[in-house]
Amino acid sequence: MGIPTPEFKILLYGPGLPPGGLRARARFEGDHLTAFAHDVMLTVPAQQITLKAGGYDGRQWLIVWVAKEGTYSAMLQGEAALEAFIELAPTEIHRQLHRAQRRQTPAGRRFRLGLALLALLLLPLLALWLFWSNADRLSQWAVSHVSLEQERQLGELAYAQMLPSLKPLQHCQATRAVEIIGKRLTAESSYRYQFHVVEDPQINAYALPGGRIVVNTGLLRAADDAGEVAGVLAHEISHVEQRHTLRNLVHALGWRALLGVALGNFSDGLWGGMAARLGNLSYSRELESEADREGLKILRRAGVTTAGMETFFKKMAARKDNVPALLSSHPAGAERLAALRAAIAEQPGGRIRPFAIDWEEVEDDL
């Protein structure tokens, strides 16, 4: 009887798998990685694997590869899985590990150690009381200690989890139009934005932590011109700039998320359902109002008409049947629309620079 090949635990995402991931095991067989659980077995050559690092110490990993049926990703589950992965990985994987680990900074490690010591001393005594008595402020505190790079990593992880269920469009009139609009609106931002257009009939757009914006084709079909799309994008960009999405996510996931994001730990099973959580999040009236006001400022700075934001949300709010998905997470009541009109009237826009976009061509291409 031969010696069993060592295995390690993973949380597996991909086409046909549960949105929250499938608990599975994996092993290296020569220069191939095999992942398996119940009646699922996947094999991929090591050279086709891409590693994405998370956490300050470079010890949280997302394994990603592309197959004919779509994109798969696997999150290593626990320290034992990481140790086994490092020990068993073939040469090509070790090269990626070394390259990624060199990017981790000493300052980041010191900050992580300091936060870990703080957690050991204080959080066991205060976490539950603080969370239940002041959850919103506590989530704001945690978010304020997350760097832009950590937030970007969290957004990448969320997008990787979502990708198997999305149908991204590439190199078409719609993607070019959204990129042109988005690039102008974010020209002065500290974030590195990425805009994705996906085939989905629902009228919706949503922001992920770190600067990824996803726009459904249903929203583009419902828009009458580039100005209306710019209004929606400016609103979503404001949710990123004000860190509303990150704050809502941390608040929804609870005290373990507070500790996880503060320590840069993205390996815990807690994050396995992050994509589903993001899909169900909605913003409070206060956050929506702030995103409206900040979105108007973005439009004005970019030389884009502010009327598009009002007309699009007014048009959506007027729909009596088949309420758009956009309004389930971004409620547009009469009070909000009145406040939006008042904000537009108080500070009218300056010189308008129209987009060089033929919207009829965009619509014909959808």
C-alpha cells in the first residue's frame, strides 16, 4: 500500500458551485493541483494557477485559475492548510509565493503585530459590549484602520468570488462608454478604479470595496444618455470614496469582521460568504444622502451635468411594477429626491463638457 498524498483544506468557488463556496480538500500530484469534494473533482496544471496574497504577513492566499467552463478560486482554510500548501507546492508556485512575500512591507508587519497585541489585551473584554452598544461607530473605527491596499485586496477577493456567476463584457461600445465616463469622474481619486460591465437584465450597479464598480447591461439599456449613467456612477463612486460599502460590510458581518479587517486577515471562513453579503447590503438614508451630495460634487468637478442623476433616479422611483434592483439597495423616496433637487439648485454646475459618446451606438451594441 502506497503512502497517501498529503492534502489540505480549501473553500472552493466556481461555476455550478454554491455561492458561499464548497468546503473541499486539495493536493498536489506532480505539477498538477487536484481539488475534490463529494462528487466534484477538478485538476489544473500548476503553471495555470495565479496566487493572490492578503494580510500584512503575506500568509493568506486565494488560488485562482481559469477553465473552459469559467473561473475557479480556492481559499486556503487555516494555518495547517497554508503550511501544507507551501511544503507541497511545485517550483512554479514557490516562485509566485516568493514574489508576493517580497511585496509585504516591514511597516505593515509591525502595524499588524501592534493591532494583534491590542486585540489580545482589550478585545476579549470589550468586543461584545462595544459591538452591541455602538456597532456603527465601532465599524467606522475598524474601517479607519484599513489601508487603501487592504481595501483593494478585499475588493479583489469579493470580485473573485462573484466572477463565476457574472458574464463580463469585453471590448464593446458599452464597456468603452462606461470606462470613458468612469475615468473622467475618478481622475482626482486616490483609488485605482476598475469598471466592469456585465450581462444582466436587472437595472443595477454596485460598488465593491477598493474601487471596483460593476454595471449591469439592464441599467445601460434603461439610461437615456451618458449623463444619466454618469449620475449613477458618481453615486457609486461616492460610496467607495466615503467607504460606505466597506463600513456596511464590516457592520453586517459582526465583531469577527472588525478584528479580521483590522489585522488584514482574509483567510477565515467568515469571508467565504462576502460576495453574497455584498449583494444583499442596503444603505441607510444618511449614507444615501451623503452619496448623493458627494456624487454631485464629483459631477461638477468633472464638468458633467448634474441633471442626469436626478432624472435617472426619478425615472426609477416612478416605476410601479418590477421595481429595479437598484432601488432595493438604494431606496429613492420622495424625501430623497426632494433633497437631491435642492442640492442641485443650491450649487448649479459650472461649464459642462459633454462626453464624446454616441449613446445610440451604445444602445445598438447592447
